Amino acid sequence: MSPVRKWGAGPYPVAVIHGGPGAPGEMAPVARELSTVRGILEPIQTETTLDGQVRELRSVLERDARLPVTLVGFSWGAFLSWMVAARYPTLVAKLILVGCPPFEDRYAAAITTTRLDRLAPENRREVEALQEQMESPGPGSGGPDKNALLARMGNLLARADSCDPMTVEDKSFCCQYDVFRGVWDEACELRRKKTLLHMAREITCPVLAIHGDYDPHPAEGVEVPLEKELKNFRFVLLPKCGHRPWVERNAAEEFYRILAGEI
């Protein structure tokens, strides 16, 4: 049975979907805040393939949600929510994409460069070293603990992703390298072939994208393609806001106000 946390009193018409892939628990602050308005599901994705995660999320929604559900997907979770809404349109009433990655390769090329340019030289060198270590054999071969490496990289990149965070990003949850590697490579291939973007033809619900103007994932990589592909699409750009709006001093209040009005 796939794990899921429930916030607030049921029924549960809203589900928040974490990013990564392989970063379970990072949407807990959002789930906690929204649970004062609605019952919130926080599914934890465990499958190591893209199709497996789609089916896993579907099973959680069918078992625990009040359908059709509002999906609030963050980062990778925005892509996963998008795919579920395309494959199972009767399950989803509304799709909210937060800090969504770009839908076309041409917008994705500069993300890593932007992040590295924002880091202090010593942090940039550490990220590059971590990337090399994660390509080496794992603990079973005497290599490093890749879950720990992924968590450390997440901490470092959170600094580049944030504009003016209220607190240090909480990355104490367990990162799952096998999930990250198994799922993200598949998703990138779907983006390269434009299969991901063309799933818009199967999406029947309203779609709202919320994006920070300081997010290294370029806003135009979401707004421009989806405006062309979707009939019922809105885009909100939050000023002075990075990748995770809920940690931003100048954007968190507006972010939660928008979400409360949408759910």
C-alpha cells in the first residue's frame, strides 16, 4: 500500500505532490498550512519508474481522495500531476503547477548554469564534486551513500533556488537517489520528444501555474508552451520569489492566499 499522510479533517479533495523525484516530505509545510482550509492528502511516491509513479499516485487518489481532486504539484510533482491528469482526466478537477520545470528542452539548458552562477565558489565546487560522486558505483560496491549525496546537493541548490528565504530550507527528509535516477531520466526523454507537452491534448481540467520570478527554472518554459496548448490555462508570476514560494519572505503570504482561493 502506497504511503500517504493526511492533514486536517476529511474528506480530502486536495493532494499536494512532492518533487525530486525522490524528495518525499518536502510538501509537508504546504499541506500543514492548507489543512486549515481543506483536508489535504500528502502522497509519498516510492516507485522507481515513471509509469510506476503515475499508477501509484492514481491508486492513492482512488483510495483516499474525494474525487475529482485538486492536484497541487511542486517541481517534479508538477510533471507527475500533469501526467496523471492526462492519463486519468476523470480523477482531476483542477491542476496547480508550482515551480514547474520547463516543458521544452530549449528552456531547460540554462538551469544548471544559473544555479551554479548563484553559488559561492566553494559551494559550486562542492556541487560539481557531488555530481561526479553520484555517477560512481554505490555503497554495495564500496562507493558513497548516494541518498546522502543527493540530500547534500539539495541543501546547496536550495540556496541558489531561493530569493530571500525566511528560514534555512528544511531538507531533513530522506532523499531517494534510486527514485530520482530511475524516474527523472525517463521524464527528460518524454520532454525531449515533446510527448510531455502533447499530453495537454488529454487534459480537460483548468490548469494554473504559479512560478517565482527568481526561479532558475525559466517561467517562459512553462507559460509559453502551455498557453499555446491549453484552452483553460492561467499563469501567475510571483515577484521576489524563488523555486519554493512557501519559504520566501516576500511571496509566501501571496502564494498561500492564491492557493486557498483555488482549493
